[in-house]
Amino acid sequence: MASKAIIQYSSSSSSSHAIITTYDVFVSFRGEDTRNNFTAFLFDALFENGIHAFKDDTHLQKGESIAPELLLAIQESRLFLVVFSKNYASSTWCLRELAHICNCTIEPSSSRVLPIFYDVDPSEVRKQSGYYGIAFAEHERRFREDIEKMEEVQRWREALIQVANISGWDIQNESQPAMIKEIVQKIKCRLGSKFQNLPNGNLVGMESRVKELEKCLKLESVSDVRVVGISGMGGIGKTTLASALYEKIAYQFDFHCFVDDVNYIYRRSGSLGVQKQLLSQCLNDKNLEICNASVGTYLIGTRLRNKRGLIVFDNVNQVEQLRMFTGSRETLLLECLGGGSRIIIISRDEHILRTHGVHHVYEVQPLEDDNAVQLFCKNAFKCDYIMSDYKMLTYDVLSHADGHPLAIEVIGKSLHGRNVSQWRGILVRLSDNKSKDIMDVLRISYDDLEENDREIFLDIACFFDQDYFEHCEEEILDFRGFNPEIGLQILVDKSLITIFDGRIYMHSLLRDLGKCIVREKSPKEPRKWSRLWECEDLYKVMSNNMEAKNLEAIVVDDKSWMFFNTIMRVDALSKMKNLKLLKLPEYDSLYGDEEEELCTYTKKDFFSGNLNYLSNELGYLIWQCYPFNSLPQCFQPHNLFELDLSWSSIQHLWDSTQPIPNLRRLNVSYCKYLIEVPNFGEALNLYWLNLERCERLKRFHPSVGFPRNLTYLNLRGCNSLVELPHFEQALKLEILDLRRCELLKQLPSSIGRLRVSLTCQFCRGPKF
């Protein structure tokens, strides 16, 4: 009886990455002729190349009729491999398989059928002569009394003619190992990319990214071994992208493997565990035993040497996890792999990728708007469009997810099958309690940070929106003692922030994560938090007048907090002993004239009283539209790094005798009542001073000196200014803006680095 095998083509990786919907190859052969020689070696070669062979003698129970299963397998197969041997035609099972194969292929000469002529001449098969002639004579003798059987015999003849006319392999006088290698490679090429067979849901926004990543691999270069890194924030689609590319190109390599979650394997089994995963997949041996790392290293160096391989290491979060493979002393994989090999390393930490010497880093970005809509609709509506009643709510969700695939999928699935009212309730709940499934994924990167870098992350998440420039945030973080120069780069490397055009950007979901972390221990007690950013929370803390010993920073940009001022305790700030940063918004534009008249006294009383209680540790005070003509006498500015009182009613700053050694930036622009400025001569660190539109400022007192580190001075629109101060000490001044200083009569001949000789008519011109 004929022996049969079904070949199922799969990647060597775990089933989570082998996306198979049908059999790839069906092999028809006569077992008595080839089982213990040619086909045995063929199956071994298929197995070594990641092709799983399904054999009737190993997978089916004895006595089970296999014909229905095999005929069904033929219908579900992509390719057909027919091994013609001397006794092939004597088996009615083989001939029925062949006839069914021809019925399943629209074109008999299609590339789906691959004939192999093992120990028989192709012409003998086509003409049914020799052994084939003898076999058919016997079939006709047996079935001569049965018309239907004789018609079937005729179909067998036609099938033999059709398949024998297809170009294949005549291996009668050839080296079997060489021919088997050629056959296996042809099968892999014919199967080609399985990327097109991925479920449509997995292709949302993926095809263009796969093409971009494929270009980074430079597959056309077959002489070198290239290493490419994939980075991006958690849940952004790094593994999905790598899996899609892996499925698309794996067939082009001698071996391939996808090592899932290197971090998990390393934590459980160390370097040896990662070696086992790599070798078991590359060598297609699930039962591979490695007693120690030295043996694993030896096997890698010998069994993979000079072979063209594709290797993917997923979720690497420590340099040591791949040190044995790409370490600086012995770059094992790079040395032993053959030309054209490619290694892909997936990590949230770009520093790890650079350490392992990747040739290129591909950073996965959030989905474009149209792709985000498509992915959401597939999960929320199970279709490709937004249902009519849900349009505005859908865009609310997508605005929250901000192109993040995991968030879109999680939220979309939670909304599926619910009505509009239920949608609104879920979205309200999400605004207060973020999805744990999303936050847990994002938090992995935060937990990997050192304590100092965690604080930087939390400050950016809670306080700094996209309007902040990098250098401004660095100054505040530096004052907070966080060493931002290296800290910001670490956050960039870990895909927690990006820096572009001088601004720092953080994904909205990461901002949500930071705020969740600050609130998590005492979600209902903001006085126990380290940071406050919402006006309602600030109101709770200040109205209850309870100790807030953990509170270090307050940055409130919501102007509506001013409505709460009438019932806040005047001495509330006295309970914030560790407060170092205070930024409150302006209020002038919020109220109409009537409201302003009713509220002015109360608000001024509140502000003035609270300033008396400000912590001496305060380093940043940003309070635009400050409503008084002077700062309280007890206010101590000696620790201030930045003071912003723009658009305020201030007339005098602090006493000239008060030391301000740490002040770096002072903004009193649009303070139309400011009539004098203090002596800045002792402000050795002051480099930025903005006095724009201080319309009543006439002159600088002769005693006023300018610090030697001042680089920027803005006096634009100081309409009453008649003379400038002495600039002898301002040796680093680079920008001086005197536009619209219409009463200014004279300029000094030497101003810091500026060497000018100008008359007053130029004072209305551009800054210089």
C-alpha cells in the first residue's frame, strides 16, 4: 500500500508567530520504493528547514482509514510534490491522489505541482511504458468488467501525462543530498511570503511599515551580516511588526527563529535558556538538551556556521541578555553566521540596541489617523466603518488613544456590542480610572528606570505640556536635583519621550501613566501626593489646610481654580514645607469687570497672605498677572531659579540688598506699573531678563549693575526709557532688543559682545 505524508510549512518560532491557515505542501510517494532512502532524507531536510512533515505511520491510529483525511488535505494544500518511482503506478492510492491533485489545480501545468522522477525516466511516466505500462495493464485486467473503474483508469493516465509534462527533477543519476537541498529551496521559494495570508485585522497600518523595515534589512546584500533594532514605547506594535516581516521573508533563509520575550526567558533560565530557545528553533529540535552555556556556545559556532539565517530576539531589556551573542569580546553570531544573515533585536531601550552595535534602529510610531479609525472599527464594530450614532464618541476615544494600537484594541473591544449610553459611561470611567491592561504594559518601561529618572518622568508627565522648550524643562529639572542632561537622554532611549525641534514630547497615555503613579497610593488624598496639577486637587489641599509634607511641586494651568479662592485657608502654603516649584495661571482674562470688582479684594488677600507662607525651598515661582504692587517683605528670593510675574501690577521687586545668587531667568514683561528694577549685579547666574512693554520704566538707577553672564535682554516697547544702564560687566550679552524704545536718546558704543554705533532712529528697527 502507498505511504503518504502531508507537509505543513511553518516558521520555527512559537505558534504565536506561525500564522497558518492551510497545508503548504502535500507529498505523494510510494513508500515501498523510497521510504527508507530518498523520502526519509527529504523529510529530514524539510524538518531542518522548519517544515513539519505529517506522516500516516506516526500520527494516525492503526486501523483508521486515511483516504478521506488525505483527500481533504489535498484540497487544503498550496503545493504538491509528486515523487515518481518504479512502482508508483502500481498503487491505486497514489494514482487516486494524483488524479485528485489534478482536479484541485486549475492549470495542470501550474507551479503548484512539482514532480520528482526518482528511479524512473520522465518519458516512461508520460507514455506509461516500462514499469508504468505493466502496472496499467494489470489495472485494466482487474477492472475490465467495471465500466466506472475503467473510466477512472483513463483519468489516471491523463493525470500522469499532465504532471509528467511539468518541469521537475530527474534525479536518477544525481547526488541525492544536492538534489534534496535544491528541492527544499524551490519549495520555500514557491511558498514564498505568507504575509498576504495574514488575517486582515493584523494588516491595519502594517504593510507600509513592513516595507520600511524590510528596506532597513537590505536583503539584497548577501555578503554581510546585518543587525537591525526595533524600538518604541510599550504596546506600540514592535513585536507585531517584526512578526509580520518575519513571516514575509523567513523562507529566503537557510534557517530562522523568533525568540519570544528574551527578558522572561533570561529571568527564568539565564543565558542558557536563551541559548536553548535559539538552538532548538534553528536546529528544529524541540527536545534539545544543553547542559551548560559552553556547550551551547559550541553548538552555535558549529551547527550554524556559514549558514544564512534570520534571527529575531524579542523584548530585550538588559544588555547582558544578549551579551553571549553580540558581546564586544566575541561576537559569536556575527562571526559564525553566513553572508546575508539578518538579526533583529526588539527593545524599548535604544541604548541597548546601540550597545549591541545595530546598523540601524527603526522606531515604531503611532498609527496614522485613518489606520487608527480602521483598527478601532474592527474591534468596536467588527466592520470597516464608524456606525452613525457613534461618530463623535469614536473620535473622543481615538483622541485619547493617540494612535496607540494596544489602547485602540483594548478600548474598542470593551465597547463592542454596547449602546451609546453605555459608551458614554465607559468613557467617563476611563477618564478617571485608566485601563489596567494598557497601564500595565506601559509601566514596564517606568519600572526599569532608576529612581532619579523616574522623578524626571513624573515631572514631565504631570507638568510639562508641549509648550515647554527643552532648555526650560532642563533648568527646572536641574534645580529639582534630577541631573536632566543624562536623565532626558535615558527617557529618549527608553521611548518614553521624544525631543524634536527643541521641544520635549510625551505620548498622552504615558502622561496618564505618570499621573496614575503619583496618585496610586492615596488616590483620594491629594495632600499625600508629591505633585499637584489639577485645580480641584489644589483646592482640596488648601481648603483643608492639612500638612502636605510630600508635596514638592504645584503646576496648575487651569484658570478655573481661581473660583475656589474665597474659601481657601490663607496659611495653607505654610503646611507645604518641601514645596520647590509653584506655577499658577493668570486670571485677568477669566473674569468680566463685575466679577473682578467683587472678587479682587478677596483674591488679593488670599494671594498676599499665602506668599508670606511660601517655603524658603521654593526655586520656581511662575505667577502671571500677580495682582499687587510689590512682593511681601518676608518673601525670600535667595533660592529662586526662575521668577515669572509677567502681566502683573507689580511696581517694585525685592530689596536691592537681598541676595539672589541662584536666579537664572526673570520675566516681568507687560508689567505696565513697574517703575524700577533692583540691582542685578550680584545675580551671577542670571542669563535671561525680559522687561518687554514695561511702559513706565524710565531709567535704570546708576547703581544698577548687570551680571556678567547675561546673554538675553528684552527692552522692547519700553516707551518711557530714556537711557540705558552701564553694560561694562555684561560681557556675554548676545541679544538686545530695543525696538519701540522711542524716547531712547543714546546708546553706548560697547555693549557686551555687541559692537555698535547707532543713533536713536535705529531704536525702532529690528533687534540686533
